[in-house]
Amino acid sequence: MVETIHKGNFQFPQDIKLELVEEFAHVQTVPQLISYARSHIQFVSSQMISEPIQLPTMDIIESLIQNADE
């Protein structure tokens, strides 16, 4: 098992409504950070095991939509 923690820093204009910030963060955090997680997992696992772990690419937004009820 590989676990990573990634943080993103989104900057918004000061006059933007908090609801818009929360909506953006909810929808965009995973798609924005998954590519970093994918590359880090592949790099770190390549140092530990003979065959590195490669996360498949996927449509993150579509996955979030399909799994919204869960």
C-alpha cells in the first residue's frame, strides 16, 4: 500500500464569494493534484520495488459525477 498526502494552494480574488471558492475546491482539488500523486507514487515505488506502481489515467470529473451518490 502506498499513501501520499498532497496540498494545493488556490488563490482567489478577495471579492469572490465563499460558496464559489468551496465549489471550485470541491470540484477541482482532485483533478489538479492527481497528476502529482501519480508521478510521486511511480517515482517512489520505482525506488522500492522492481516494477513501479503506475496509476492509470482517468477522467476524474466523470468519476466524481458517477460516484457523487456514494
